[in-house]
Amino acid sequence: MSGSTLSVRGLTKRFEAGTVNEKLALDHLDLEVPAGQFVTVLGSNGSGKSTLFNTILGRLSPDSGSILLGEEDITRQKDYQRALNMSCLYQNPLRGTAPTMTLEENLALAYTRKASKSFFAVNRRDNAYFRDLLATLNMGLEDRMKTKMGLLSGGQRQAASLLMATVAQPKLLLLDEHTAALDPGAAEKVMEVTEEIVTRDKITTLMITHDMDYALSVGSRTIMLDAGRVVLDLSGGEREKMTAGALAELFYARSRRKRNG
């Protein structure tokens, strides 16, 4: 399975509407992500990044607008239904995993979305597949399949969580600063594996990051959100010419304007 096109059209979301605390989080946001494209997402606090992700995941309902994954309109689809076709990886290496279950059990649980509708429908061939996948990380995890997730290091847990998020080859992968809590060495390794998996499986991917180098070097497109809209969209030669310093200045200039009202 390869990724599907993500189409976000006129997406609007207000919090505490009609009160003095009303907040417009998404303002008729439009975004088209072709199948298999890897997009990095920038934006200051309150720019709409998390609201966008949570709306795509079905954890928030938009006030207006639509979300399509491929040809399917998922705007009002329940979050558990969307989970069959999309995955999300978070900053916390333990979020979305079962820390008291073994690495093997966690992978088996994630794999059942693809292999079978029955719980833990995993056999020796699947176990061999898991071991091969873990070996590609070059982090010794193939020898720790019986180790509980909670006992792995932060980098190992996040690498394993990445495999869990992608083992069933979702149509859409959302990465919410998934390397931010790791030490530089582990972050670099996890990011390297992320690119390898996304490229190999052609998974449509959105990745939130505050790292300007990653924003320009990972994937093939960079967007910036501000006040619930896409205010910068870089790809091709324009993206190649952009420096991390210049991008950071654009980012912080918008943050300063927001703070100064």
C-alpha cells in the first residue's frame, strides 16, 4: 500500500465560540498533499498545527470545511475508523504504546491492522518479519523483542514506535515533533529511519518540527502556519535556496508580531 492524497479544504475551527475567549484556531485552511509526499510543518504556538493534526485524526470536529483522504471524505468519520488508514507519532516515546507489554507484543498489536482483524494474529513468519524490520534500525532491538517497551531507552522506544506506526503501511502518517525529546544522536538516527521508511513505502506524511534544519532537509516540501492559515509553502528550487537562518527569521518575525498583537 502507498500513501493517499490528503485534501484539506476550507477547514475552520473555533474554540469557545461566542464568548470573550473565542479563539479562531483554523481559518478556512486549504492544504493539498499529493500521495507519497513528505511535508514538514512549522508554526509558532497557537498557529494551528496541533488543531490541524487533531482535526485530521478525528479528535476534533471542524466547524466547516472538509478533509479527504484519497477519494474518501473523512470529515465526519470517527477517529477509530480513521485509525485504520492513518498513524500518528508523538514527542513522548511512550505515547501510543503499551509500556508493560513486550516490544514483540506491541509490534504484533500494530500489525494486526494489516494482517488480520483478530487480536494478535501473528505467526512465526510475522515474528521473523519484525526481527528483520528491527535489524534495519541498527539499534540492537532485534535482540530485545521480549523486552518490555517501558525498559527501552528513549531512542529505542521512539524507533520502535515509528515501526509500530508504519508496519501496517498507513495511507497517512502524522509526526508531531517525534524527535524533539531525544538526544541529538538518537534524534538523528530516528529521523534517518523515518525518511527511509516514508520513502520506501511512499507514505503521505506531515511532520511538525521546530528544527529549522530538519524543516528544510527532511522531505520535499515545507509549509508554515500562522493564525490558522498556510502562510508559506516552499518546494523545489525555492526550498533549496532557503537557508535555516532565513527561515528562522521568518518564523520568529511572525511570532513577535503575534506577541505584540
